[in-house]
Amino acid sequence: MAPVAKKQNTKFNKEDTRQCFGAQIFDEEHVKSLRKSIKESQPYRWGHFHHLFDDTLLRNVRKEVEKEIHFTLKETDIYKVFQSGDLANLSGLDWDDLSRLPSVFKLREALYSQEFRDLVSEVTQCGKLSGVKTDMSINTYTKGCHLLTHDDVIGSRRVSFILYLPDPDKHWKEHYGGALRLFPALVPNVPECDYSHKFIPQFNEMAFFKVQPGLSFHDVEEVRVDKQRLSIQGWYHIPQRGEDGFIEGEQEETEAKSTLQQLESKELQEYDFPKEVRLPFSSYEIKSYTDGNPLDAFDLEFLSKYMNPELLTSDKLVSLQKKFVEENLLQIDDLLNHDYAKHLHKLIRSHELDSVMPKRREEVSFPWKMAVPPHKWRFMYMDGKQPEEWTVEGVKLANNGVQESPNFQLTNQMAKDETTRELTQLSSFMKSKSFKKWLRIITDLIPISDQIIVRRFRPGHDFILATSVDTSDSKQDALLEGTLNLTPSKHWESGEFGGYELCMATNDDDEEGDDPAIYKSSADGDDSVLVNTQACWNKFTLMVRDPSVLKFVKYVSYNAPGSRWDISAQWDIDMNE
Amino acid sequence: MAPVAKKQNTKFNKEDTRQCFGAQIFDEEHVKSLRKSIKESQPYRWGHFHHLFDDTLLRNVRKEVEKEIHFTLKETDIYKVFQSGDLANLSGLDWDDLSRLPSVFKLREALYSQEFRDLVSEVTQCGKLSGVKTDMSINTYTKGCHLLTHDDVIGSRRVSFILYLPDPDKHWKEHYGGALRLFPALVPNVPECDYSHKFIPQFNEMAFFKVQPGLSFHDVEEVRVDKQRLSIQGWYHIPQRGEDGFIEGEQEETEAKSTLQQLESKELQEYDFPKEVRLPFSSYEIKSYTDGNPLDAFDLEFLSKYMNPELLTSDKLVSLQKKFVEENLLQIDDLLNHDYAKHLHKLIRSHELDSVMPKRREEVSFPWKMAVPPHKWRFMYMDGKQPEEWTVEGVKLANNGVQESPNFQLTNQMAKDETTRELTQLSSFMKSKSFKKWLRIITDLIPISDQIIVRRFRPGHDFILATSVDTSDSKQDALLEGTLNLTPSKHWESGEFGGYELCMATNDDDEEGDDPAIYKSSADGDDSVLVNTQACWNKFTLMVRDPSVLKFVKYVSYNAPGSRWDISAQWDIDMNE
């Protein structure tokens, strides 16, 4: 993104400008019909120009970009994209010196010309737009690149646009991916799980929409094939001081509103599913493993049904505890015993190969649920609780009405396939006294509440953006967190397909967990990454986590070898003995 | 029960004694076959004598009893029976002066004669029996009388017997009830829910069994018709000092063993279902109603779906709170609103009229379960949790393995009939934030954990013996307890059919909750009864209960107009604000 450009809109007269554009763009009929279609558009005001620019001009732009601009792959929790510029030049190319890029310069002049801004203003009915505050970037999406759901709301942005420049001589097919997808909102700041409209990019087409805080949610679908989807993306801002349409205080008000919206969005946690709610154990239960009892015969037999017996020997317990107490982290390979692991591996792998993978929220059937909203996360999960209704009324009820606790045994009995049944059994096992006792021994911490969630991250759909944990209601300012990785497919090691779970440290306590910028800067200096666990089979990662640690699960690529499967657990802890 | 009798076994010689008995009793073949049948008997060593006494003698005994002995109806949590004697003479008739009862005197001499004791000893293979420590009582069971499951173990008892004296000229039919029923034990001290053998009483028959701590569980089936089932019941004790077979210290050892057994039985709480486990709420949830917030629009709408709107007005809330704070007790009529109550009434009443009532444990199908063991309670219930397997292994697993929480919404989805579904919905409602907020307001207490149980007490089967609550793991030495009475049938007011829930005060803190003697003495002085709520429709009783309060639900008579239905709730409370 570029800073405000310096005086550059002086060279072209009206005629010059018009000649940059396609023949029909300024036609009265075209404008009228576009205005009408935008007014009636769903899920919010958006539209597109077909054949927007003069073909030659845009082909030249493309050539210049290909020849002169260096792209660097950038990846955070929210995107993976080739950005113009390199690591040494974070702002991308130098928009103040476009001397080597005359066509790009001309294009920008046209985009921010009075004529075109008036046109955009007219068809979107969004008020005047600034000609001096230009704001553009050039990106390339290649195979695996994506940008997850967000509403584009920052500061004074008024209209968002994407001008597409894939190969001008080829048709961009839908199955290539890379589409712009628009998400309706259930209520402001809460996008629906699935997009309702999508725009498939073609050369010389521009999609645009009115930036509306809490409403204009969209994403860029992952590019699925070995094609380049080049685009120039930018915003029109509200008029600046001295410009036509400038209103004293409007920018401040818009910016304040955008900040307010973000704050309100935090209050909208009631729309988050699954909720971060750890359920306290009864004191009767906690007592049974606080007295420092070793694993007894029952425990050993019970644990051995699922667990690797090597993890239950006295020596191993001592060495695990020593390591955990030193490092606050354990990565245990082969948590499950050989026979059970083999059985479960076969079940999960067959399930993902033989059953139709649910795509949209409505296709997910209980006991599986869909994590929402998608500007925070999307994945399939089981929490052992009854289904919630995804309506305003249903969410209200889930938050304020009936409060019921998870029960994986009941869930088990309602599961329709063996894989789901086995996963609920395993979750139930993790709620057993014996397992808690084992945990208590190897961590030297007393678990006093828990939340267990079975998760499936589907290729081409799922992820969790960076978040921190909420310990405001915990006795300790940290909790115990475990992930049992149960991904049966192979070839995840490179991280190319995403699906890894990454923890990183933040330097401040601002709790800006949802801001991808934090990770972006963190990723630049690699030492802030604490743990990065690739999707894998039968590995249990256990750590003490405090609110300064951000964690995310990277979006799983459409081309991944399968889903990432895991069981995620959190325990509040007590240290009093 | 009589104290040790004074020197009375001197008058009769061996021949006199033999003449008191039926012709075949002492025959070698009879003895041999009886001994064999007892050795092979199930569920524990027991047998019976047919035509035990000389017919004339026993008819005379019956006449004397009918003429001379006054019976008084006694009722506690564990029995309802006409005992000989009256209120002024608690020990029944005067066994030291049987001058007006020569046949009874003769009968006792015969029962405790050397010859007969040797016979009993021989057939039961239980060792020598005392002739000086006699221990008998005369009881009449009429319609509605019963004695619930117990193992008869007190002190030095070695053999238990019941000599039946119903009308000698009529056959006692099975459907009259009044049978002796024997219960197998799953493990020592834990009787099975249902009897496995029963003995239908006839005139001049005697049933007897070896008293075995933790094993010899039996009951007297309720007499179902307008007939008198007169009986003489008693015990043979171990030989006393000076008697043949006396062993120094044996009595003390036997008594100690019996005490030990009772203590061990307390440790066997793992076999109790449902367990008294109140599950803590998450701190997030408690927060939502600790700030003294009034009921908001959502709450009012939500509560009104089920509740009587009159109970939600500000004035009513204030008056309810005032009354509760003063009395620690509220009895609220019409908790449920008119329409919902009507709907539910119809459902429950049709259910009990139209569906086959499950009798034995195996007939009860999930989500309903059977409360066990029956020397503590028996009733059908739903706790919102998965089924437990009633085997030693299953109980171990339920106690030490998987720990899952109730979820009535999931249970609801697995219910097979509409009545069950509606009752789980109502339970779920009682777990709602809004209902807890209402509770918090009317009690001025903060509920911090709960247990909700739907119960059905079936005619001819169900009861809860007097117990106290366990607050050892609570913050306060008291808890909040509520019963929503949902019995749709009428005519319970007299208490004749049982099914009432009675609370009484104990004077000491000895926690002798399971000892029916406490209630017996309490009932004599009526002022120790705190509350007695008859089975009724749509009444909510709410009280603060501490461990000094005993509570029981009286056995529901076979002839009751229907089942007692209710929802029972307990909440741990916090008073810190």
C-alpha cells in the first residue's frame, strides 16, 4: 500500500483520460444500468466494469509489471500472496517514482481522475472520492495464494477495487480459483460462514464495492492451479482538505467509526462458535488426583486402552515431568498405542477418502458443527454439545438461555459414522479421571476445568487466525493447552499446504490478537515463533500458554493431501497443593 | 423386638417339643433334602418349612394374638406395618409375661427349643444357635403395608425367620402381595435393583435365611388387597455365655464385623446411582447473574415460555425474596404457566395411562435410568448423562474412567416419546441463565453449581430412604434444594399412598441418615418434621438445606393413583457478593 501520492494528476486533460478507458464505460446507458445493478446487488453494494481500460494500455501495464516489478511471497495467518517489492522494500514498488512504469503511471492517473472518480461515485452512490489520496498495490496470486475473509475497513477508505490482469489472451476459468467472494453478514461485524456471491476475474475487469464497516466482508479464493492471477488493488478514500467534497471532521469521524466498529466486534463474541468456555470439574473429581496418588492398576489398564504404554512407566513419567517443568512444552510422539492408532488412522483416512466432504455450513451435520464467523476462523468441529441455531434468535438463546455441558458419550450415540464415533470416544477418554491424573503427573499442574474440541480443517476452506487465550476468569494467568494431531495423510512437512499450528510471542500486551499485522512483523523476525507444529499423525503437543502467546492454524490449501484433524484441549490450572 | 427372655425353656421335654411340630419336620429325609435345597439356594442360603407346627397349636396362637394383642400402625421411611403393642408400649407385647397367651408361650418354647434349633442349625449349616437369647415380634401387614429392602444385619443375629399366620382356611394368593422377596447382591453391601426370588406366605409356613452382612437383602412386598398377613418374625442369635457352642469373643467379633460392614457400605457410594454430584458453573456464567442485574427483556420472554408470568413481576420478586430470606423456604404454587402446565399435564398423564410402566431394571430404557441400590432408594430418573453399565466393571468405569457432564438437550434428541422429551426440555430450562438469575433474585443466593434430576416414583416400587446432603465440598455448609412436583394424578393429599417428600430435623450431627430409627423417634414427636409435601401438580418447593436435615420420599403404594413425578434440583451456593 502506498502513502499519499504527490501532485501527479495535472498532466491529463478530460479527453486524454477518457481515451484510457474502454469505449462504453462513460456511456449514459451503461452508467445507468450499472448504478441500478449496484443498488440491487447482494450481499452489499458492489459491481464490476467489463473491459474497463483501453486494451493496449492495460497490456502495456501488464508488460511493465512483469518486466520491472519484483514480487516476494508473503505469508501470514490471513494471506499468502506475492507482493510487489521485496523484503528490503516493504511498501512494495516506489509509487513516487513511476518513471520506469509509464503505463502504470497513466493507469493510476486514469483511476484517480476526476472523470472516473465521478463515475464510481455515481454508480456506487457513495459520495465524493479523493483524487489526491491514492492507495494501490500490485499483487500476484499463484497456486496456493489466498486472502481470507475481512471487511477492508481501515480509516478513510470509501470504495475498494480490484483490477484484474491475468493473461489477456486466455479465459480465466472458475476452477482456477482466485475469485473475489462476497459474504453476507448475519448481523453487522458477523459474516456468514459461506460466501453468497463470487466474481471470477478476467483480464481488464474491475470489481469494486463500497467499504462498509462490519458489512463488506470478502475474501480472495485460493488459486488452485499453476496460473498467475495478477491484480492491481486499491481504495478510493474520502475527499481530503482542499478537495471538492471535503467535509471538516468527516475523515476523523469515519476513522473513529471504524475503530468503534472494531471494538463492537469484540463485544460480538456471542456470535463466536465454538466459545472459549472451560467447564470447571467438580471438587470431588479434582480431589481424586490432587493428592499426588500415582497411577493405580485401574488407571494403567484404562489408559493403556488408548495410550502408548511406554508413556506410563515410572521412569518415563519422571522424565516427561522434568522436561515439561523446564520448558513448559512437551511434544510427545505416538501418544496413542500402536493398535489403537492403526485402527483410528484407518478410520479417519477412509472417512476422508470415501465420504463426501461437507463444503457449506448447511452440509455439515450434527454432531459436527461449523466454526464461525469466518473473519476469525472456519473449521468443522465437535464440542460434545447440542446444535446451536445460526440465527440472531438462536445465538441469543445459546448465549443467554439454556446452558448445557459437553457430553461426548451422548454425542457418540448420535454419531452417524464410525470415525465420528471413535473421535467422540477419544475425546471422552481425554475427560477421564485417569487421563487427568496422567496429565497432572507429567505437568505437575492440577487441571481444574477443561474444554475438548475435535477439529477438522478441510482443504480449501479452513483456518484459525491468530488469537490469544482469555485467562481473565482463570486462577492463573496461563493455561495448559494440548493438541493431539490426528492427520492421517502425508507430505505436510514443508508447510506448503498450510494446516500447521503456529505459536508466537507478542512483545506487548495490547491484545491485538486479531490483527494480522502483528504476525506479519513477527514473521519477519523469525525468533518470535515459539512452536510450529506441522499437521501430522499421533503427536501430542502440550504447553503452558499465557495471553501473550498468539496461536493460529494456517489455512489448509485446496491441494493439501487431506484434512488436518486434531483434538484440541484447554485446561485451567491450579498450582496450589 | 423383645429383650433377652428370662429362663423359660425348662418346662418342655423333647417329646413335648416334637409334638408341637408338624409330622414330617424332623424326618431324616426331610432334613436331608432341606439341607440340600438350602445349600443350593439362590440368591443366598434360605429355605422354608411347610406345615411347620401342629395345626391346632398354630390356630390357637392366631386366636390368642387376634384376641389379646393390640396392633398399632407404624410408618417410617422404610416400612409401614401394624406392630404389636401401642404407642405407650413401644416394645410391643410383654414377652416376659405371656400368661394370657399360653399358645404363644408354647410356640416360643418350641421355636427356641434345643431340638428345633439343632434342626435349623443343621439345615442352614450356620453353627450353633442361642436358646436363651430369644428375639421375636408379631406384626400384621394389611393393605398398603410394606417393609423395604434391608439385610437384617444387627449385632449377633445368625438366622432370620418369619412364621406366617394369615387366615388358615384360605389360600394366600400371589397377587395379594406380602411376599418375602430376596435380592441378589452385585457385590457385598450392594443389592441388585430387583428381587430374584420370592416366597408367597401361607398359614403355618416359615421362611428363614442365614443373616449375612451385606448379602441377605430382602423386603416384604406391599400387601395390595384388603387382607391381613399376620406373622411372627424373629432371629436366632449366636450362643450366649454358658450355652453350648459359645465362643469367647464371637459375639463381639460378629457385632464388630456388622459395624465394619456398615462402614464399608458407606464407602460403597461408588455403586450409588444417581450420584450426588453438583457440577460447577463456569465463572463466565456466574458473572452474568452476580452483578445484581434485574431480569431483562430476554429473560422475561424466555422465562415466560415456561413460567407463570405472575412470578416475574417486580412486586412478586420482592415478596418472594422477603419470604425466602425470612424462612429459608418457599412453596410456590403454579410455577409453570397455565398453557405450558396444561400441555405437560396432558403429556405425563397420558404417558402413565397409555404406556407400559417399566417394572424391572432391564425394562427401563434410556434416557430413563433406575436409581440403585434399593436399600437406599429405587426410582426411575433422567440425569442427562449417558447410560452406565450395571456391572462391577461398568461401575468402576463410571467412577474412575470417563467423566462426562449432563446435557439434557442431547438427551432430548435421544428420547423416544414426547413426555420424556418435554421433561428434558424443562430440565434444560432449569439450567438456563435466566432461570438461575430468577433463582438468584428470589433467594438472594448465588447458585454456583447444580444437579438436576427428573424422577418418577412408580406405584408399588419406588422410594428414597432418609438421607442427608453432603456439603463437604461446598463453600457453604448448606445448599439450595428445589423440587418441582409434577404429579398429574389426584387424591394424594391424605398421604395414604405415600409419595410425599418429607424433611425433618435431626438433633445431632451423627449423620445416621440411613437409620430408620431416627425417623421413627422423630415421627413420634411431630415437631421435628420441617416440611411434608404431598405429591401434587405444578408446585415448586425451594429450601436451604444443611446436613442436619433428613429428607425422604415415601414408598409409593401399589394402589396409588399414578406415579409421583418431579424434577429435583440442588445448587451449591455462594453468599459473597
